[in-house]
Amino acid sequence: MGANTAIELKNVTKVFGSIVANKDVNLTVNRGEILSILGENGSGKTTLMNILSGIYFPDHGQILINGEEVVIRSPKDAFSYGIGMIHQHFKLVDVFSATENIVLGLEEENFNIRRSAEKIKKISEQYGFEIDPNKKIYEMSVSEKQTVEIIKVLYRGADILILDEPTAVLTPQETQKLFTVLRRMREDGKSIIIITHKLHEVLSLSDRVSVLRKGEYIGTVNTAETNESELTEMMVGKKVSLNIRRNDPVDPQDRLVIKGLTCISRDGVKQLDNVSFTARSGEILGIAGIAGSGQRELLEAVAGLQKIDEGSIVYNNPKTGGQDDLRNKTPMQIRDLGVRLSFVPEDRLGMGLVANMDIIDNVMLRSYRRGKTAFLERKPPRNLAERIIHELEVVTPSATTPIRRLSGGNVQKVLVGREIASAPTVFMAAYPVRGLDINSSYLIYNLLNEQKSNGVAVIFVGEDLDILIDLCDRIAVLGSGRITGIVDARTTTKEEIGLLMTKHDGGEPNHG
């Protein structure tokens, strides 16, 4: 162990039932460095960091802090060794101020809220945070809440900070601010560990990168000496093409014309406010926005799953040459017209997949109403299920395996594959690669491109702005339920989209 080593993990193993989350992991973290932990979903990244932060206790192995072996049985133990973790889902009390949240649970003698606010102000000035100590959490943006979480661990004296997917809910501008703060912490001698899946951020921020695969430690490389292809190969175990081909739309026709769409919740809140745009055949229209900006409500309104209070959704039917107002149609009628929604919710079994039924029966769910139609005769459900398994690399013993026995990512592939196989004219995919590894993600991107080439109007709701820019033809940006702009994906920048994501007045966007 070197003199500069802050943490050393030796042969750390953690098992949950029959699942080995971490197996004999060896890892070192130096003082004054930013280390990225990279790996596919299920590779054991978060489990390993939860061990270090005292949430889990290892079944085997050693943890050394500054050369001394330690036992960490709780987050309080972790704090006593200077380790603080900022989780992806914040643990804050909404009705409390920033200061009250930061000091919550501390046992301080002669406690004084004003003195605590002064200490918070000093920490903020030292690292470049922008925070009002007296502001209530419910009044804060996502990045402000994250700032409170980071200051909370610094206030407690953390020298080792662990951040789990810290940029998942940030705009590009907020991400750059966070990176500036983290670099200042590194200069101050802090050790920073970041769990992430965004390769371009790993390369721009970290000093070294450690890779996990299926719970095992693969290796650590210096960031300056690696690239996206090498890191991907380390994660996946084979070479993966990271290129997204984007052909120009051929003879695009207005397929879905949305005007003045407004949806109001039961509480009287406008979830969608005067939304207007057009989705065209042979084109991928991206939808960008901070989480919770109306993405779900928009797609569900088109699919007939959300009540529409004002506005119209006109579907130009390529089969009849006529126009259908989807506002007056049931979800089944909308599906029968050829409009498909493949939404990937947190509960993947909530969108038309039945847990106890096997893959074949779940494929049949989309065709049973039609009896002996050409659809069933052309592609019997078993053949279709096996094709989905083969083409999307679904990990399953067979097509007769119950859906509930598949991992979340594999359930997702079945869902997307089934919807695409039903030959839609409009295909809406919301977060279709959430929870998928890089290889599977690019399979989905290629599928969406195939749909575009087949003349389908594709609407793609995504989280990664780099992917949206590379994959889509146009990008509509949602901010607080309003369209704040529609941009050409070939000429826009992440910065331009980031500004539109935080713009709330709706402006006068191009509704092209």
C-alpha cells in the first residue's frame, strides 16, 4: 500500500442469497484523486460503495483506511473514518431548510443554528457552492438539493466522498458546475469516488477508472491513457461498436400533429401546458427535459392513457389517407390504428406484460383479440418470441420461461421487441435503454433506426443528451410541461438544450 493511498479494499465479497454481488474485489483510492467506478447495471458498483459507506457489511474481505484495517458496520462508522456517500435518491426533509437538513442527527454541544449557517457558508465559499442556508428544500432545484447533500457530508468532516450517478438529473450547465466543485475538492486533498455510466464524463473528470463486471474487479486504468472503446470492452468483455448511424429522413410526412395539448392533474396542476409539435414519418423526434417535465404525460396522452383537457392530437392515417383525432379514441382503438407506446416505467411489468406468463404468451397478448389474422399466420407467437430472444440477446433459458424470472433489463428487451414486431406506424419509446448495458443499448438504437428507415414516425424520450443528439433528427425540449424549443439535432449543442431544459416561459419555439 502506497503512502498516498486513502482506501484499500482487499478481496471484498458480498452475497445476497444465490446472487454474488461482489466477488473478491480489490480496489485502491488515493488521496487527492477522482476515481470513477464503471460497470454495466448489475456489475456490483453500488453494492461495493454501500459496503464502504456502512449500509452493507461484507461477507468476506478487508477494508483499510490510511493503512489501518477498519470495521464499518453503519453510516455512522463510515463518517467516523471520514467517508460520506451522496446517494442518487436524496435523503432530505422537504419542509426543513438547507441548514436544518445538514445538521439533522448531529450531536453538537452548544448547538447554534446561526453558527451552523456560518460554517455552511464557509464550506460553500471554499469549494464554490451556490446555496442559501435558509432556503427550504421544497423550494430548491434538483442541483440545489444535491449541493445540500454534498455539503452535509463535508460538514461532518468527510475526506472521502462517494457520489452515485451524480449527473443523472442535471443539465449540462449544472454538470459543469458540479465538476468544477469536485476538482476544487481534489485540489484540497479530498478523495472522490464517482459511480457513473456516462463515458464522456468519466474521461473528462476522473484521474483513474476502475471497472467491475458481473461483480468482479476487472482492472484500473489511468484516464489519460484510455478511451471509450477500451473502457466499453473492459465493461462488456468484448468489442462493442459505439457508432450510431443516422440517415437523412426520406420523404417525411406529417404523421402526428399535436396542437395546444393541455393536461391538468386532479390537484389542478398543469402537467402539460399548450404543447404543440409534429412527428413525421421516417424521422426520429427526440424529447429532452429534466425528469418530471411532462414526458410521461405527453406519451400517455397520445396513447389514450391520459385525460386531455385542451388541444388536439391528429393522426394522419397512411392506410386510409384520412385524419383521426386520437383525443376521442380509446387506447385499444389508438393501438389498432398503428400507434404504439413502449414506455419503460420503474415497474416494467406495469405496461402490458404479465409476470407469471411466459415470453410466448406475453407476445400473444398483442394479437389475441384479432383471432386468426394475418399477423398470427405470418409470424406465429413462438417464432416471434424466439426471434426477439435471438435478435435482442435476451438472457433466458427458453421462450417458455415466465417473465418474472428474467432480469429487469431482459424484461425490457421483450417489451420493446414485442411492440416493434407489431409493425407500428408511430412508435413511442420512453427510456427504452434504462437499465440496459451498453451493448444492449446500441441494439435498441439500431432497432429505432430500422423503424425510421421503414417509414415509421419514432418519438424517443431519452436521458442522455449525447445520444439524443447523435440518434435523433429533431429534438423537442420540455420544461415544466411546456415545449421550450424544437431544435435540429445535427446543429444543436448540449449547452443549447440545457438552457432550454431550464427555461419555463415556453417562449416562441419553432413548432416544426
